[in-house]
Amino acid sequence: MRDEPALEIRGLRVAFGERRVLEGVDLTLRRGEWLALLGPNGAGKTTMLRAIAGLLAPSAGDVLIGGVPVSTHAREARALLGFGCAPEQLPGLLTGRQCLQIYAAAKGLGAPESEVIELASSFRLDALLDGYVDTYSTGTRQKLAVLLSLLGTPTLLVLDEAFNGLDPASSLILKRHLRAAVDRGRCSVLLATHALDVVERYADRAALLLEGRLVHEWRAPELAALRASSQGLETAIAEVAAAVEASRSRS
Amino acid sequence: MQSRWLQWRNALRRHPSIYAALIIVPAAFVWGCSRGAARALMQQAAAHWLLTASVFAALCAASVTRARARAQQRQLHSWLAALPVSNRLVVAAVRVPLLALGIILVAVGTAWGAGLSAAATALLLSSIAGAGALGVGIGWYWPHRQAPLIPPSWYTRIRRSRQASRHAWVWGLGTWPLARSQVWGRPRITARQLALVALAMPLGTPAIQALLAMGAALIAAYLLRMLAATVRVAFPAARWLAPTPIGFVRLTCALIWLALLRQLMVIALLLLFVRALPLAVRGTQALTRGAGCWLASLAVSVAACAWAYARSSPDRAALRARRAPIQAGGESSDAG
């Protein structure tokens, strides 16, 4: 099981009624790897992450987390998963500390790990933990959502726009923390984001999702080259998107 | 001088509870105590004036110290923190001693009217006034521990909370329905419910029956609110915890235990109350009805949790039935 990839997706399809959101997505994420999922709004990034976490039923295809299929062994797969929920899904009528305690217990832990508590301190969150989540700002909720996803030392960390609303200092702390965890081989990160600076500087790979399909992938050397060049990832994405559009219009 | 007076008046206007308390509490006191009793009480107080004054001074000092610490803590987070101590802070600090002084003055006045001697009255008033001033002064100037400073800034140091409990505790989930129920049971909403009950009663209803009906309505509303809160919270709770390996039984127990315990306690108290009333419903019949209500609430709560759990992640039900297992790996333990 140790040699299994952190995430394996085979032919994943998701449809909402007649509308097909994901069309046969194949993806493999090795252990100790950070993959950034890019794409315009409505491309299917969040849907893909929710399907990975088992929150959506795919029309076809398989998702395996650490070699464990989500469809048939959901609890075992979820024990290996850290999912950063949307900040608005956090329970507003519980305190931040209660959220940590409950989530840790739900993940089968005896207590929230000291590493997560220390990260909360680094976020300057510990002074706010005894307040109700309803009283938190967007950024504070985002921090709490990230902390919850890190509980239980997950094999696969799935984050959706995790840097939205974070102040620059907290954002830097989180990037470094995730990078260190990935470098130690403790977890793999799948991050859906529009923050291209994070992708260029911290991710090992980046994949572009357009209209439900993975159309292009950049590996670490290519990302490093883009970072060094004046062109940057932004232009590269635009070029790929234009090429895909042109080939579709031709066909 | 006029601006000073206006400042004080505005500060007092922000605390209308002082006015209300100064009128209602002494009036209730006078109404509740006979003049003779007030005179006897004040005579005793005058005979032990030193003890009375000491107790009053201690009360004032303790109250002012606490109120001042709280007010200063709030002031730290105010955008007016750089200004000198405001009248508002002073009013907030001395309102309890003022309230106590008002009550005592009314009591002394009542006793004086009932024949308390002028010497005893003067002794009592002077000792109380002196002790109050001394207590307020001690409370205000007593050096107290600096309140923990939690500035919302990146560029200053903060103290860590010392009450950090670090144990995982899934049963804390049970406080969520309670909080939701409290949100729904705000005094304004409860007052409207009671007004509806009062309007529904025919004219000429005896007072005891009206009170019983209102009490019953309050209890029924509480029980229903708790049940509705459990059902309402089950869905977001299941959705929030869906990416974790928590099972159905554990989620359900953690979510509903506290609400059901509260309902059980209220029903038990209600049964004890019913036994003492001359009502048609008594004994075994009441017990059966109470147990029935609680079991119905339990059934509805569990059903809501089951529905929420199934909806929170569709793969649990739909996928497993529809698709063949990908890998041989034994039975799935998702049943919880």
C-alpha cells in the first residue's frame, strides 16, 4: 500500500442531469507531490475535488486514494483524505476549538495534533478559537478550514482555493507548511487554485482543466522555466486555451 | 458645565437599565415588604451599622473592580482606546453600587416613614454613604491584574489562551442543536408566541388557567424547537463531516444526545409538575404520554440523521449498489 500513488483517477465522469461537467478525467498523483489544478470558472475543478472526496457520485470512473477505492471502501479512503471544506460550510454555531475537537474525533484521533495547534498559533488563530465561527471573518474561516483538513496527517490533501482570503503572512506560512509536508513525503497536495504565483513557486506539477477535460500538464522543470521567463504561467495558460479552442473550432 | 452635564446624560442614556432598575426594584421591594418589616430590618441594620457599612463597602469595591476590568478590556479593542477614561466607563463601573444604594435608600425611607428614629436613620444613611464612597474608591484605584491583551494586529505580541483543551471530543457536536434552538428561542420570538396564546384564550378565562396554558405553550414550544433544531442541524453536520470516516451511529449519537437529554429532563420536570396539579391527566397516563413524546422525538431525530447521512455523500448508497468493486479487499465497513 505504501507504494501506491496517493491518488489515482481513472476515466472519471460526472454529470448533473444532461450537463456533463467532467469527461473521462485520468490523473495520478504520487506520494510527496504537489499538483495544482488550474482552469477557468466553471471548468469542473470543484466538482472534481468533490468527486475525489466522495461527496458526489460520478457517472463513471474510479477514484483511488492511497490505493483504496472510494466507491467501495469509503471509510478507509476517507481516513487517508484531508479535505478542505468551503469556509461557508463550517458550523457557525460552534466555536473554532469545538470544530477542531469534533473533527479530530471524527477522524479517530485522541486529540488535535500539536502540529496543527502550532499552525493555528502561527496563524494568530488561537486567541479566536473560543469564539463562534459565525463571528469569524472570511480569512479566519479559511484558516480554520485548512487546519481541519490537516488533522490526522492525511496521505492526500485536497484543497479548493485554500489561499482565498488569507492575509499575506498567513498565506506564506501555509505555503511553506504544505511544501515542507510534501517534501518530507508525508502527504500529497491537490490544490485547485487561480493563484498562479503559488503554482509557479510551490507546485511540482500543474494541470489545466478545460470544459471537463485535462488538456495540458506542466511538470516541475517547465514550471521553473516559466517562472524564470518573462512569459509566465498566465500567458502559457492563455496560449494553451487558445490552441484548444482553435482545434475544437476546426474539428 | 452644560456640556459636562450633557456628556453624563448621554452616558446614562446608553444604560437605560439603570433607570428601569432604579424604579422597578425598589418599587418591588416596597411592595413585597411591609412597612413594619422594613422598620425592623433597618433597626437591626442601624444597630449593627459597622457590619452593614463593611458589607456594603466590600460589595461596592468588588463590583467596581470587576466592572472596571471588563470595561477596560472592551476599551482596548475600541477605536477610541487612545482617549482618556470616558464617562461611559465610569457609569458602567459604578452602576451596581448605584443600584444597591437606590434599594437601600428606598428601604430606609420606608422604615423612616414607619417610625424609625431620626438618629438611627441618619446613622444608617451616613454610614452607608461613607462606606459606598470608600468601596467605590478602593475598587477603582485598587491595582488589579492586567487583562490579557489580544490586539488584532500582526505586529504586536499576543498572549496565548490558557484554557486550551486539546482533547478530541465528538460529543461536542451535541451543542450545535442547542445553539440553534437558542437562536430560534430569542425573547422576541417567545414573546410573540405567548401573545398568540393569550389572544387565543377566550375572555373570562381564570388567571390560573391562563398561566397554565402559557406554561404549557412555552414547554411545548421548547420541545418542538429542540426537535426542529436537531433535524435542521443534522444536514449541515453530516455534510461538514462527510469527508471524515465517521460512521452513522457515532454521528447520530453525537448530534442528538444533548437535545434528547434536555427534552427528557423537561418532560420529567413537567411530569412532576403535573402530579401536583388538579388536572385530569395524572399518574400513569401522564408518564405514558411523556415517554411517547420523547420516543417520537428520538425516532424523528434518528430518521433525520439517517436521511442527512445518506444525502451527505451519495456514494454510500448509490455507488455501492450500482458498481462492482474495483479491488478485492473484503467487506466495506462503511455501515458505521
